[in-house]
Amino acid sequence: MQCAIDNAKRTFNININEEIDRIQRDMDINVNGYPMFWKAIKKKNDKRNGVKLSELTDKQIQRRNSMYNPEIICPMNSLYNMNINPRINNNSSVYPIDKFLNNYKLDISKSKSKKVEELINKYSLRIFNYNKDNEIDDTENEEDYLLLGSDFDQLVKDIREIAFTKKYLGLMSYLISRAFIPSSNLKHVGRPIKTNLHKNRPLLLKTLYELNPKQFLKCFSKNINS
């Protein structure tokens, strides 16, 4: 969902602050109150701002609870009220990734592949710093957020320039293997290969899919009919 929201912000030319003001006016919060899912957001913001519920009076807690309206119908309220209690079967079999991951021949040099890996790690560090800053400062820095999305577009562009092949199959399967298969199983000249890609798996998959969705899915088509 977050990816879809980010893409929409980059696709449509809108003023985010004006849209937020318009939505707040339409909601008429003074009359209708807040949706229930905002209670979880308020709890998180209280934690950031050092507000302790144990220090609030009963009257303050009652006033807070009256802010939320359980009668408001919206998708996020449905998710908030959903009780998800998954049944975990410890006896269920787990297929290793190499059962369905195709190993295509790396069609670019390993030095170029390493450069791609470095670009992904660098962008991941930017995300970490952005999230860290926003944990400290609760104010929304729209400019930095939009720059982060622009930097992702640049990341994909840079990778395309490095791996100019149209298929990317060799590069994709090689990087996925490095990210998901334990490094002790990936050896070069008798030594385990060192990599940090396992820390950036979501970003890696998002980037590779953005490069070429069809080729990305081909990487996971091994034994598809078995």
C-alpha cells in the first residue's frame, strides 16, 4: 500500500498540504470526531513526544476517548477493528528459495554487480536516516520525503545505466541469491561471499521489479509446473 501511495504522489501534480486541509474540512472533525484507527496513530505520537498515559487524569483519558467515533465507516477502520489471529502450523513444510529461484548466468561483470549492490545499500542508508530523523522530529518534512522518492527513481536509472542489458535476468537472479541464500553457501575462491543485501531484501525486490517486472517474475518460475 505504501508503494502505491508513493507512486501516486509522484504521478499526480497535487499540493499535499492543500489536499490534507481539504480532507480535514470535508471530514468536519469537530462534529464527527476522529476515525478509530487514529487512536493507534495518537498512541505512537504520544510515545514520540514523551507523553505517558499513566500520568494522565481520568478526565483527560475520558476526553481523549470521546474524540474517536466508532461509527465512522472507512477502510482503515475496518483494518483497525480486524482481529487477525493466524494459526501457525510448525509442522508445515517450508520450501527453500532455491527450489523456485532460477539461476541465470550473470551477463555483466561481477564488479558492475557489486556497484549495483552498493547503490542499493546507499539508498537503504538514506531511508534509515530519514526514518531516524522522523522518529526524533514529529514534524512532517514533505520536501525530504519527496526527495527520497526522487532518489529512488534515480537509483533505478543508475542501475539501468550500469546493467544496460534489457533482460537483467542474470543480474537479478545473482542479487536475489546473494540476498536470500545464506552467505556461507555462496563461496568464491573457497571463501564465503560477504554481502549486506540480506538487510535490504524489501528494497532489493522493489528495485528489481521496477527495472523489469516480467523478467523479475521469471527469476521465480523454477519448478512452476511441478
